[in-house]
Amino acid sequence: MRIGWLESEIGKILEVELTEAEEAIAISDTHLGLKYKGRELSKSRELSEFLEKILGDNNVKLIVLLGDIFDFWSAKVGDIIRSAYDPVKVLVGSDKTIVYVAGNHDRIVSWIKLESSRGKGDIYTVPDFFILNVDGRKYLLLHGHQLDALFTRFKGLWKIQSYVYILSESLFSLPGPSEWMLAALSAGSFAFLLASITADNVLQEFILFLVSILLLSPLLVMLWRKLQDRIWYGLLEELNMKLSKSRLRGKSLRHLSVSKPLNRFLRSLESIPQIGRIDGVVLGHTHVPELLVEEGRVYANTGSWIENGHNSTCTFVRITSHMITLGKWENGRETKIHEASLPGS
């Protein structure tokens, strides 16, 4: 296995190269820590069992965590730690190379750089995507939210959610109901400020605006988290999946809302000389496990590791030099859902 960085017009791109005998496993959307009405949705126990099995496979040299591994949008820190303890403990003892591609729910991990002093078992984190070269065939691996109109329309504004999460968890860590007392005190200070101070020029108005945002932010953040926890995941998310034609969640790879932006993204990357032809794409985000071959290119979706009433769960993608397999971990063993020979193999 060789790991390097490609210098391109869009910046440095991580490239991992595997030999013919080496394999890669990709998983995504485990959403560790995610709960609804007190019930844990993430399949952390099954994930731990699967990882233990994979770590014993000498052919597997690379483990790809393809985004939304931790739910840093709505799950409480304590729930994340409890849910992630066993899977992380398994990975910590591994000598496998890990590439962690940040998703929309765990964007805050993209800045972390980890290298082992032993020279093996390193973890590489990337914010958007990387290139996997398996015996001369190139794969694009990304989480997939980059194709979602919900995120592209708002440009980078969705990233604010990560900071909202950090601030709200800091407030929730305060003892008792003091986080709400602090939020109310801050909002009260904002009301007093508006009633007692008059801005005489543009600079004073701007300063007053910034102070207002600062004073209101604790209450707004707390209310947003409560709204998100109690309403969004229980009601609006379900309606959004049924009514929104542009949203990727729950969509097949063949759906136009997925295929059109994906093809545009591929064309832009293939125009970069350092990358060239891409033979396959592996992504997550939609929670729909799938594998298909179209026009000489392989497309695969890793699915998810959370409870849902729509698709199979505990699914993954295995990549070898001649085959790509969509698999499922069920009843303590690995089963094949679908597999496809790679073009030219």
C-alpha cells in the first residue's frame, strides 16, 4: 500500500494505492449516539462485531469511514461516547490504515491529523473526498452530501450546524437548569441593551448588531437543539423524504437528483490531469445500499448502520482488484447482497 498527496489546481488530494492482493472496506452513516424517543438507533454492537471480523482479515489493508460516523448534529456527547466506545476500542488496537472522510454530521473531524509513531495504523482525515487506486483502477470516495441540493443551495451555511452543536453541548454540560438560566439572562441583557442604548452612526449600529447576536445566541442555540431533537427527526425529516424531490436522502443512485450532480462532479474531477479517468464511485449519505454498473463505471452506496424502515441496514462495500461487493453484516456473519466484476477484469 502506498499513500501520497496529489498536487492539483483545487489543492492537495489524498491518493491511496493498493496492490492486486490488497482490499478495502468502506462503511458510512453509522450515526453513533443517535437516539429517538430514548431508543438508540445506531447499530454500535453489530458494528463492533463487524470491525473485529474485518481486523482479522489479512487481505483488508484499508478501512474507509465514509462520513457521518458520529452524529455531531443532534446526539448528546455522552450518548456518542457510550455508543462509540466499543467500535473505537476495536479500531484503536488495529494496524490497518484508516481514511476518515468527513460527512455533513461529523464535519468537525476534518481538521484532525493523526499519525502513529509505530509507522502503521495511521488515520487520515479528509474534508471532502479522496482517490483510491486499486491495481490501476481509480475510485472516487466521498460522503455524498456534496451532491445534495439541500447543501449546495446554501453553500457553506450548513457548516454552521457544527458550531451550533459545540456551543449547545457546552451549555448542556452546565449543572441543572443553569443553561436555560444563562440563556434567559443573556436574552434579558439583549432586551435591556435595545431599550437603553441608541446608535448614532453606522459603526455603533454594527457594534450593536454584533453584541445582539452574541447575547441572543445561547437562547437561539438551545431552542434550535430542542426543536431539532423533538420535531425534526420525528416529523419533518419523514415528511421531507416523501415530499422533497431535490433531497438525496432515500434516493437511488439512478435517481436524477443523484445521478446528474454526480456526473457533473465526475466530469470536473476527470478534467484534472493528475486524476484522469475514474473507474468507480463509492459514496454514502442517502442510506440506500446499492451497486450498479453503467457505461463502464461502477457505482456503489455503502448504505447505513442505523435503524430505518425503508432499506437494509448494517451494509458495507468491499473493494478488491477485480470485484466490488455490496455486503451485509447479519447474525454475526458477512453475506453478499450484490457483486460486480470491474470493467476490463
